[in-house]
Amino acid sequence: MQEQNQPIQSDRQRQQELVSAQQQPPQAKAAFAGNMTQMAFAQRCPVCGTVNEATATFCEHCGSPLKETVCPHCGAKVDPEADFCEHCHTYISSDRCSFCGAPMANTDEFCQECGSPRKGIVCPTCHSLSHFGFCERCGMPLTDRARIDLEAAWAVDFATEVRTLERQIEELWRTKPVTSKQERARRERNEVLRQRVLQLLRDDGEPAYAQTAIEREHTQLQTPDELRSALEQKRKMLQSLLDRMELQPTTNPAMARNIAMAAKPHLSRLAWRCNFKNALHPSPLACACPQKGGKWVVLTGHEENELS
């Protein structure tokens, strides 16, 4: 009953305020009119009910979006700040260049800032059409800005360490674990035979082996548990370095995508964890709001199931 009487009481209060406002001086009347105008255009959060200012995009209390936007291609709901639809994987901003983020008129076929075509660029490597500075399929840089960002991203003091860990992790992924003593003995014999053949080729004067040092294969004979432990250790070491390369929030989603893609290691089992939804994406090119920041993460089997 109390909830039903609330609208009536608020209407009565509003009428009383209007009557009292008419009895106030002109300055007070103007201030009252301004307050009433703000109240008329105020936005109520659909989640928590908090009343927000008319110009607010997100609720000041719970952070939920106040203005609903839909993708012009598939009709799916998208965030007001998003320039990319994660449902149909389409760039939806018509007034911004997808390659550099510069303003574009609806009639512009090419960006006045970077010269990139609105219709996208065909990757010279995999021949797929992309609307971003890096190829959406193979990750190749497609613009001069992307190539500059790629060079700058790896001009860090720990770049060599990152590349070394990448190779070690890839090698561990390809390593077949030893599951029995018999298999260990067999692989030890094969290694002795391999070194013997290489020595014979070298002694025979084969040019390809004359100056080659004969070393034991780097692949170690490890049990599944040993291999799993070594992989986890290397993964954590690499992740700590990737954390140092985390993309901080910015205002330009196009530049955020370029910088994030430039910092991508060569590993195949990687994903982009965005700050927008704390979700895992194949890359920042698939994130609706990469300008919120994020980082690359080395995937485990469990995390691969979280990819969106």
C-alpha cells in the first residue's frame, strides 16, 4: 500500500513546490525552473534505480550503461562507448577511422589523417579483409602506424627474455613425455645414435656438418608431471613479463588495438584479457572497448574454454 501511495505523494509534493515557487523572487523562480528541467531529463538506472544526470552514460552508483545502443548490422545490444560489435564482429562506428581513430565524415572514402580506406585493407599475407591496423586473421601489420607501434613495443629491456621464454614454452608444448623406463632407455639409445650419425657425417667432410657443433638435443626426457611443472613455471615467468606490458586505459580505441597487437608475443596459445568485461578474446581486435585497457595472457587448457 505504501508503494502505491508514493506516486500520489510525489505529485502532491511537486504541486506544493510549484505553488511555493510562484511566490519566490525572479532569481529563485529561475533556479527552480532549472532544477525542474534537470529533473525532467534525468536518467533512472534500469538496474539499481539511481537517478543520474541527463548527460551521464553510466550509472554513478552501479556503473551500468544508461543509454542502450544496438548494432546497425545485427541489432544486438552494444555498449554506448563500443565501436565494434562482439556479436557479429563488425566495426560499427561511422564517424571514426577504424585504423587511427581520426574523425571521418560519412562521405569520406579514405581517412583524411592516415589515408586508410573505409572499406578496409586486404592483407598481403593471408589475403583477408581487415578494418584495423593489424590483420584480424594472421596479425600482420597493415599500416605504417602499426609497423611503428610494432617496433616500439619491443624496444624494451626485457624483450630478449620474452622471446627466449616463448621458444622454451613452445618446445615444452611439443615435447612428448616419458611414460616408462623402457621408453626412456629407447630414447636414450636413439639420442646416442643421432650423435653418432652426425659425427660420421662431419668426419666424412659433409659441408653442412663441417662447422656444426654436435650437441645433445635440447629436449629433455621428462615424465608428464615433470613436464607439466616445467611448463607451468615457464608460463608464470612469461606472464609476469606480459603483465609489465599491460595496456593502460586510453581514449582512442583504434590506437589501443594497434598498441596491444604490437605487443603480442609469437606464442599460439595466447588470449587478450580486457578490462572492459574481464573477458578473454582471441585478440584486442575482437574487443568492443579495447581503450579500457587489458593484457595478453598465456592460456592453459581451462582458460581456452573461456574465449569469447
